[in-house]
Amino acid sequence: MKKMLRFLFQKYQNVYLFITILMVSGALAGLLFSTFINVHDISQFSSYLNAVNASIDKYAFFLDQFGSGISFVGVLFLLGTSIIGMPFLSFIIFSKGLQIGFSCALFIYAYQLKGIVGIFIALLPQVLFDVAGSFLASACAIQLSLHLMHTATSKDRLDLRKLFNYILSDVCIVCIIVLLGAYVKSTLVIELIRLFNLL
């Protein structure tokens, strides 16, 4: 497992740096835009967290999270198959960071000091899986775009079989991350949100 993680990190090292800059910039922008949060946003956010206390169909929630996660990853890969998809891919990564930053700000605005605890116990567990899946899917998609760009501008022949084998293992790992993330969100995160509501 450790070797596989090291290999994945080294495989896309430069691309990860680019994605990290985009996502951190998005998170900072989300914190900056949080100054526009109004009372309606805070009450809506609080009512969403309180609704978790009600009976929730965990299986349906799991399927919903898994379906949306696979759709998101699918969009990233589709964008990676075209050179023109790179700016859109960058915008999606930036938006993901924006969403994380804005969510952190909502926790703090709605719950003050308790919100910091909420970030760690209710937001962080689900964000870790989302970020891990997004990083690997985006890195694979960007690498795919760069490879296609290189092939289009050089005399190298495009070997579809080699390209398919190159990204297939990454696609499988991303799907496993999305599956684990959906499971954690539909089980552990729900219980952690309930715990947070009791604090």
C-alpha cells in the first residue's frame, strides 16, 4: 500500500503541485467570499445539519453520494480527453477548493468556536476522500491531455493500448476512493454530524 501511494505521488508529482495551487487558491477565495454570507445562508446550513438527526436512509444516501462522485470523476476524465478541456478542468478544481473554503467559513459563522470542532469532525472526514479522488482523477486527466497535446504536436504515434493501460489502474483506484468516500459519508460522517449536533 505504501509503495503504491509513493508510486502514485511520484507519477504525477508536478501535476499535483499545479492542482494543489489551484485548490488552495480556491479555498482562500472561498474564505474571502464568505464575507457575503447572509443570515439566510447560515440558517439554511444549520437546518441541513440538524436534519441529519432525523431518520435518514443510509443506503439511498450512499447510492446518491456514489453516483454523484462517479459522475464528477467521469466529467474530469471526459475533459481530459480534449486539449480544450484543460481550462474547464482547472476551473472545476478551483471550484472544489472554493466550496471547501466556503464550507469552513459557514461552520465558523454559524457556530463560532464550536464551528472549528465541526470542521474537524464533520467536514474533514468527507473532504479527505473528495480531495484524494479529485487529485488523482484530475492528475490523470491533465496527464492525458498533455499526452494528447504532445502526440498532436510531434511525430510520435498515438498508442491507444499503451495509453489505456497507463490510466486504467488510476481509474480503478479513483473508483475505489469514490466508493470508500460514499461509504464513509453515509455511515461515519452521519454519526459524526449527529455527535456535533449534541455538543
